[in-house]
Amino acid sequence: MNPGSSDVLIVGAGPTGLTLAIWLVRLGVGVRIIDKNPGPAAFSRALGVQARTLEFDRQLGFGDEIVERGVTVPGLNLWVKGAKAARVPLSGIGEGMTPYPFVLVYPQDEHERLLIERLEALGVRVDRETELVTFKQEPTSVRATLRTAEGDVTHTAAYIAGCDGTHSVVRELIAAGFPGGTYTGLFYVADVEAGGPVIDQELHVDLDEADLLLVFPMKGDGRVRLVGTVRGDVATRDRLTFENVSSRAIEHLKIGVTKVNWFSDYRVHHRVASRFRKARAFLLGDAAHVHSPVGAQGMNTGIGDAVNLAWKIAAVVKGRASENILDTYEIERRAFARRLVATTDQIFTLATRDGSFARGVRTRVFPLVASILFRLPAMRRFVFRTASQLGVRYGMSDLSAGKAGSVRGGDRLPWVRLARNGDDNFVPLRSLQWQVHVYGDSRTGVAEACKSLGLAMHAFAWVPKMKQAGFMRGALYLVRPDGYVALADPRSDPERLRGYFRERDLRAAS
């Protein structure tokens, strides 16, 4: 391909941009990915990798590797006034729902380096110290001006993807609003090596009456990440150091810090772009939405954006869909982002708000309620499904149709383990292609319809756990490349399957 052109120009090489690049390349789409920084981030605030993200990474072949590199957290401990008020067990919290039924800590900067390795193995390198200056949209392409060490150059692409963070140039150039706000408090993050009773590979939250402190376990002996609020006169200093904020961790949680590897302070925002697309330009990740760190959703949401957009662009580039399919990116992802920002805003505000009522809820009511509710299997499943993003669904999309059992079009395909050797119904998703699943005996004509449409068909012998997962015996489930159900047909009608593609001007294969 001409170095001055590509199918997709990706601006920003964080986890969102890297994931988009890997998916596109795997789907046969030419990309150029640029980043204004000389190298990947040395450190990061984001730590949690949710189960849905691991499922996406598993489709690419490295979900299990991320688990091995990270820390699986067995429990969440709540502290008040220097004493443990409650412990919430997390081991197996999502058992039976996903191949990854746990809470995983894996820093974003390390995740980013793994993605870079995988992208380079596919033959694509990030163009560093390369900055987007401007771009102009034409009827069939985008013409961008890039600033490099050698000077300005022109790059032409069919599409441009803004994965360039909260200060996105792409967002500015498409004149998308970024309404929301900034929380008043100042926060800090510190990567330290330490000892003490809370250095035990579990997650600890100190619910002080004045502020909040979180201790995340990390890979390596005695290594933890501290995240906390900065209050009082300290917050007004021009330059903060760990010594300015360390007393609380030392006094309340008896953390003995031996080395500070990294320290930074920051402010938290909550914003959603007024649109995620203008013609051939798209916004993803922090360029499209930012929110509080509650529930470790930020990086995971950006990766979800990337996966959602990648297969749709690939379908258009490969002539398998009209450009109308690209409209569903904003419809599906912006709706989720708005709900997420609203929810995390409410929780974060309560967790950090001053006042006697908020302090009482935070330090007395919440530990008691959490310890009781998390004993209930239904509550544990609900919390895990929500936090892990397994519950994200696209029922409002034009790509979603039908219901069979309790599974609706737009739902994430339910996961079912098929054998003790680890086989499950998610294995075929590694193809990154449209496919049909039938659980139990299939109706006559379905196999022929799949063949004529260029669809792989996977028929699974019926077992009772499939009903528990929500499947209907003998029903047909058309599955999108990203693992979401497009069509759920209880009658398993070959003509309805054909009609789905015909009505949406889609082709499963070229």
C-alpha cells in the first residue's frame, strides 16, 4: 500500500487505537496508526481489565496471556477509621457467565505494550512523534495533514478514527461538543513498593469520613497502586509529592512504603461527545467519553468502541455492507456511554461528597449493606454482569432482531462451557466473522441457507446448562463478528435468516 494512503488512519496509539488497528488488520483492512508521543505511556491510572474486554482479547488469541500477566483479586476489603469493616469475596463471582469469572488488575501501560507487540507481529508499527494537524473530508476519502520530524506530509484514507484522548484534535475538527464537567476534588495515584497487612494481593478501600483511598494489588512482591483524594491546603500546592499525601496510607492502613516508583496528581472529568461520527470521521475512547474511575470502566469502554467499529468498517471496505452500517456505531456506543457516565457520576459523587449524610452512608451504611448483599448469589451476579460489561446490549440497533428463549437480538452471546477440557461456544468467535449457532438439532434448510450466505454454522449438542444460559433448544442465533447476537429466531427459519441480510444490504462474505 502507498505509505501516503490507507483504508483507515488511526490517531492515537493507546489501548483503544491499538485494539482498533489489530482488529482491522486481522480483518484485512489497511491501517496507519500515529501518535504524537515518542513512546508508549510509562505509567497509567487505569488498572482493571473487565471480563468483556478479556473476551474480545480472547477472540484475538491473547486473553489468557493477559490473565497470566495480571493479578486475579480474591477479595475486596472495606476499611473505616483504620479498622476493617467488611470483606466482600470476589473469587468466582462470575462463575458460569464467562471464561473470565473474576476481577483482574492489569495496568493499562502494560496492556498497551502487549497490544503493541501483537500489532507489530501483524506487520504494523506505530508512527511515533507524528501528529494530526488537520484533515479535510471529501466524498470518498479523508485527506489529512500530519506533522512529523521531517516536516508536514499528506495522508489519504477512506476513514479517520480519533482515538486521541480527552484533548482530541479529531473531535475539535469535526466540531463535536464535549458537554459535562470536572469534579472539584484533586486526586493522586502512586505506584509503590511496600509492606504491611494490606499488601496481600487483595483490593482495599479506606472509607474515611473526609476522603477516599484505594489500594490495588499489582504483579511483583509488595507492589501496589495507591489512588486517593487530596484535601485541604495540600491540594492548593503548586507541586505535590507522595510525602504530601502519604500520611493517611501509613496511619490508617499501616502501609510501610519502601520505594515510590511513580507519582502523579490529576482531576476527574465526566463528559460525552455530542456525536461520535461525522461522515468519515469517528470518535472512540476518551475522545468520545470520559468519566470517573468508578468500576474501572474507562479503558474497557474504549476497547469496546474499537471492536464495535472495526468489523463495521471492514465490512464496508470489503464490499460486504453499505455505509449505512456505520450509522449503528454511534447508535450503539453513544447510548451505552451516556448511561455509563450517568451511573459512575452518581456513585463517584456519593463516594467523595462532603457532608454528614454522605459520610454516614459511606462509612456506616455501605460496608454493612455490601457485606450482606454480596452473600446473595443473585446480587453477586448482577454486580459482576454490570461491572464486567457483560450486560452491555444493543437492543435499540437496526442490526438487532428477534428473541429466542431469554436471548434477544443485541445481547452478548451467552457463554456455555461444553466440556471439561475447556471447550466452549465462544471458540468459533475467534474467526472474527459472522456465524450461526444452533443449540440442539437444527431445522432442515438452515445448513443450506448458511452455505448460500457464506456463513459458518456451528451446531452444538444440547445440554441442560444451555437452557440455564438462556438459549432455546433448536433456535437459530445469528452472531455478529463482535460476539453479539444479531438475530434470535425461535423457529430457526432459513428464509428469515436470508431476509435479515437482504433487508440490511449485508453479506457475510465477499
